[in-house]
Amino acid sequence: MTRKEYELVFQAIRHYRCLMTDEQEVLSEKILDDIFYPSFDSLTQEDLQNVQ
């Protein structure tokens, strides 16, 4: 996904945030994280320590 595509998704979610329940808002943040950081969840603790 390009940065331009991500920005479009981000803006769409942001504009609907006022209509979301708290649960939906948390889910929208998770969706954005999954889009922007797709491989982060697959990193091991050792991988994360090597980055620091």
C-alpha cells in the first residue's frame, strides 16, 4: 500500500470517528496499525531487541 492510499484510509476513518462507538474506535486504530505496520506482529522479541 502506498502512502497516498494509507492517507485516504486514514482520512476516511478519521471523518467517521465521531460516529463510532469506543469499541469501533479501538478497532479502527488496530486496522490502521495493521495496514501501516504489516510485518510488526510477526517480529520476534529477538528481532525487536536487534533493532534497538
